[in-house]
Amino acid sequence: MLHSTVNIPLTKVLVKNSYLGIGEGYTFGYWYGITSIPARQFLCHVMLFNGTNWYGLPLSALSIKEPTQELTLSQTQAYDCFSYDINCTRFDFLRDQRVSTRVGDGLYMFTIISHDPNGSAPFAEFPEQTKTFLFIALESGNIIAYPNNYVHWTVDSLYEKPNDYPKYKRISETYRSET
């Protein structure tokens, strides 16, 4: 069964106090869950150091350390959510691999995949619109969620270094075993 709120790999984070309504600086917490609502940013669940359970934080509110650059909402999440129904996985092969993105370099954290079992958000399953959200902890401290075509994997022992982002285009076809 799929859900709009799922567990994620537990991550130590700093939450910008401005998102908590208490001014400047940061508050330490544990990021443990995420919610998807179509046409919105992901909503993050964080248990703050003082035992306060906080829900509804966008990625721009979280960092893995004090960020060296400020990112906008659209820079932290390239696309809004597609569906209420998501699942989270951390692919063993990708775990902690280095990546390069348009807003900085970092490490892979986990992947969110959208589904649409009830027909309430059909874009989640249109082949040309299907996107996974790769969550990345940037060296700058920021956390971002980007689709595959916004990311270069940069493990020198595994991959060649491209000159630019590939211009691949998604095929608008649903693959079936039987016709």
C-alpha cells in the first residue's frame, strides 16, 4: 500500500529558525519523514532537539550543516510533487555516490518515487512526465530534490565526465509485455 507520508532514512539536520517563527539561526533536529501533495513542495517531518515534532517544512528550511549559500524554493526542488502516493527507497548502488547538479555538488541520500493507483494525479504515471526525485546533500549544506536529468554522477572510477548535461528525451510510451 502506498502513502502520501513515508519514512525516509533518518538524517541529522539544521532547521532555519525563520521557518519555526523564532528569528535568526538554526535549530538541530532529526528529519525522519516526508509528505507529498500534488502541485506543492515536499513537506518534511522533523523531530527538534527539544522534543517538538514539526511538520510541513519545505526543503529550503533544512540543511545538513550551516549552508554556505542560500537556495530558493525552486532551486531546492526542481518540480512540485505529482501525486499523493509515494514510496521512498535508498538504492544500495547509489548510496553516498557523488553527484554534480546545477546548484552544486553533493552526495546521494535517497529517492522518492510517485505513483497514482487511484487516478487522482495522472501525471505521476504519464511516461513523458514520470520523474523520480533524487535527494542530495550538497557540499554547501543544502538539501535538494532533483530528477535524473538534472544530475551527473561523478564517481571517477565508474563514470566518464560529460561536457554538458545530456539532452535525452523521455519517450511517451507505456511498455507492456502483451499487446
